Amino acid sequence: MKTRGGWIVLGIILACLYWAHDREPLAGWLQAILPHAKAVAPAPLPESERAEVSSPEGTSTTVVNKTFAISKTTEFSFDVPPHAANPSLRGTYESFAGSDKVSDENADVELLVLNQSQYEELRQGEPSNVVFSAAAAHDQDVNFTLPGTMESPVKYYLVFRSAPGGDKRKIVKANFHVDF
């Protein structure tokens, strides 16, 4: 039994030495066994069948850049294109309340980011989960990395919701974009 194991180890050592010495040992071995065989490269796909995957990396899209009134909720939809590895939602908002447009606790607004199914749940009541939420505030900076996309685009909703208490009608100045 020990003799067979010794021969196997010796064979492995010799094969490794041969492999290290010859740059293409498998090709040389196959050529020795099959002298008339030729390596054939796969045929390139026709132009119409080639799938070109373009990455949105390095691009940006504006979600909202305006001032708007809000009494309950206001939402803005945006799409993250396919093959976006690290999409990031970035932006700021400031909210104001009252006739003299004061930015304080009376002007607090909640910020939510929802996917399509969560948005549908919100329209029917309250979503069980959200992609992102920011606590009620009247002045907020946001920098949030969204999940990457694969083959299909993903629709999201940026939702501004008037926080309970304070003035019923508020003005929001928002500037948000998505970097890909």
C-alpha cells in the first residue's frame, strides 16, 4: 500500500516540475496524443446577438429641485437604471411654516424613500417597511446609498410627509439627486 502512495506522490511531483518547465503542458500533451487536432476558437456572436451592458456609473439625475407646498404628503418618483452598482440619494430640504415662513419645529417634515411595493402600501395605509426614513425635521441633509440594481431598473419614491403637530400647511424647499 505504501508503494502505491509513493508512486502517486512521485507522479504528482514530476507533473508539477513538467508543468513549471513547459508553459503550455496541456496543449503540448494533447498535441503529442492527437497530432492532427487543431485548437478552434469559438466563433464570435453576430452583432445582433451581442449584449452590451452599459453602466450608468459616473452619471447623475435630479429627483427634485424646487419649492412646493405640502399639507399631508408630496412624492417624487425616480428610477435607478440597470447595472447601477452604488446609487446614492443625496440632497437637502428645509421646510417653513406660518405666514412669516419660519423654519422651526412647527414646520417639521418626515422624509421617506420607498420602493414600488412599499409605495403601494403607503397609498393603502402605512408601509410595513421603508428603504430609508429620516426623522421629522425642518432642515435636513441626506446622503443614503440605495441598493444596487442588476438587469432591471428599480422605481423609488421620495416622499415628504407633514409631521404631526405644528402648522397644517408647510412649504418645502428641496434639492435631491441620485448619483450612479
